[in-house]
Amino acid sequence: MKGNTMLCAIVVALLGFLCAYTLNEPVPPGITEPVKYRLFMTSIRLTRLLISATYLLHRDEPFPNFYVKRIRSIQEYTAPSPRAEIAGSNIRSRVVDLDGVSARIYEPIRRSEEKQPGFVYLHGGGMVLGSADSYDTQTRKIAEGLNAVVVSVNYRLAPEHPFPAGYEDCERATRYFMEHAEEHGVDQRRIGIGGDSAGGHLSASVAQAINDDPSLPNLKLQVLIYPSMQKIDLNTPSYQKYASDFGDGGILSIPSIITFVTLAEFGEVDPYVFEQLLRNNHTSSDFKTKSLEYTYVDHTILPTDFRDPRFYKTRTDPSDGNDALWKHMSHNLLDPRSAPLLRRDLSGLPPAYIVTCGFDALRDDGVFYKHRLEEAGVAVKWVHYEDAFHGVMSLSGLPFQLGHAIIDHIIEFVKETI
């Protein structure tokens, strides 16, 4: 009896610890639907804990790679395989091959004989997670709202396929879709592109490439949803605010961003490189004082309230720097295919719709790009949701009302523009 009592006490203590751990997630004031957010983050923390425990039995590969594979497995297991048709929907989906790149295409079942507009969607996931299937709910919603042909691209992911593999797939698939638009009943001159997070930077980069190709018409528009646009400054005011709001937690923590960056760019997480990126000490002092690109992330470009002194302290000291590491990383980090903000000439690009969120370390990237596009004479509509967080639009398993509203606003803009 005494032994059973002791066992019960241990079990209760472990359960108490587990509950305290999973529920101990910062929920800053002002965030949308805070109760639902806490519930979602509880599931995230529990998942992370279980994966970490499982790793103790499978230490034959680096933890970041192991973690990514387990998250992919969970996504595949929990997300039902998309159906071709859904009752009450006028959209039918199927898998297609676009010049060797797999994609899921969404087409109206009942359609006019006139050519339809088209839209290419590039999913998020830090270049290491996500798929067309895992984004089926929101992509289908976009296709339904637009009554248009929508292509969702299954680009290759890191760490198995680091930069520039994912970009190359997106460009190839978009180019092929445009070249064969008529086969899908699509007007080649009425095709837009868009995506969230990593998909936002891919959309911007592909739009730049299409703009450079005289054999194709320009894309009609680009929709950039809380996009990651650069990796040369990881201490912008939004990074500092995020650290104040969430510490090392939140849906897209700063350590997670840096892990994704290193996996996406180089296919591995080197502890030294990770630490230097975390300290924002990966560029050289010469680059910060003399390069044109570093002026693109000038903090004074941002609205004054984005530099709230409660969160924002200072910019990185130009005297700091790591010449050797920058020499190793600069080729990738300055490439517009990886960092579209850093392209010198942005003139002639299609009109942009840029979404940013208040609770997002990447908030300022979208604003920097807005500023540069406007300077280049490109029409921009910037919509900022102060109470939203990164990923709010793509959480179909636990949908947020604001996420649905953001999709509706995007659909409205695209319909008006395309």
C-alpha cells in the first residue's frame, strides 16, 4: 500500500510538472484570442517536450534535423489528405507536375468559357516545414474566394535540399504555369503570386525573376504575408519587441528563426554559427559601415511607434563584426533569391500587398520592403495587424478569427487587382 501511495505521488508530481511546463507560455497583453493562443502554445510545448524525450533514444543525427523530421511526420499524420472535391464547394483540386515540380492545382468546377485569373501560392514553414497538402484549407479558401485557378507549389525543403533548391522549384513551377496558362484556361496576363513567411520571401524573389524575363508578361501582383526578407540584421526593433514579449518562446521564437536560417542556407546547424547569429554578430564591421545593403535595414525607416523605448534599446554597434564568418556566409545572405530586400533595383515590379503583425519578430522585414518598393515607384498596400501573431493565418487546426479575416482581406485585394 505504501509503495502504491508513493507511485501515485510521483505520477501526480510528474503530471503537475508537465502541466506547469506546457501552460507556462508567455501570452503578452493585446494578442488576439489569448485563451485560444495559450491552448495552441500548450500543444506546441507538449509536442516539443515529447520530441526532445524521443531524441534521447535516437541520437544518431543532429537534434535540429531530427526535430524537423518529427514535426513533418506529425503534420502528415494529423493533416488529412486533401479531397479532390468538397460538398458545397465549386473547387476541384488535383496534383500536377509543373516542369518536374509537384504542385496541387485548384480549379473552378463550374466556370465561364472566358479565361480565368490565376494565382500561385507558396507555403510557409521556414524553408524546412510545410507542404501544399498541409496548406490545403487556406489555399482552397483562396481559390473559392477568387473563383480562380490557384497553384500551390510543393518545393523542396531543407536541410535535405538547402538554398537555392526551394527557390529554384518555385521559380520553375511559376514560369511553367505561366507558359502553359492557356492549358488551364488561365489568362497569362492575369496571374499573381503570394505566400506567407518563407513563402512571402519566395514570392518576392520569384516576382523579381519573372520581371527580369522579357519572354513573359509581368506578374499581376504579389502578396507578401509576414514575409522573411533579409538575414543581415536579426536585431531589428521587432526582434527586440518579440524577445520582450515572448522570451525564447512563442510560435516563431528567435532561436527557431536562426535554426531555420542555418538549415535553409547551409543544410546544418553549426553551434558557433548559431551563436553568432543569435548575437547578431555575423556580418563584418566593414559591411555595416560601408555597404548600400545595410542602409536597407536602417531602423529609422520604421514608424516611430515601432521603436517603442519599452522594447527597443539600440542597433548593433558597427564596431562589432565577424569578418571570417561574414566571408563564409555573405554569398548566400546577400543573394536576392534568399533575401529579396537586398536586390539593388526594384523598379518595374508588380503591385504588392504586404501583411505584417505586431507580435512577430519578422514584422520589420515587411516594412523595410514596403519602403524600398515605394522608393522604386511600385504601388504598395501595407496592412498591419497589431494584435496578430506570426502564423495566425495558417492555423487551420485551431482557426483564429483574425486569421480568417486576413485571408478575406487578401481575397478582396486580389479580386480588385487581378
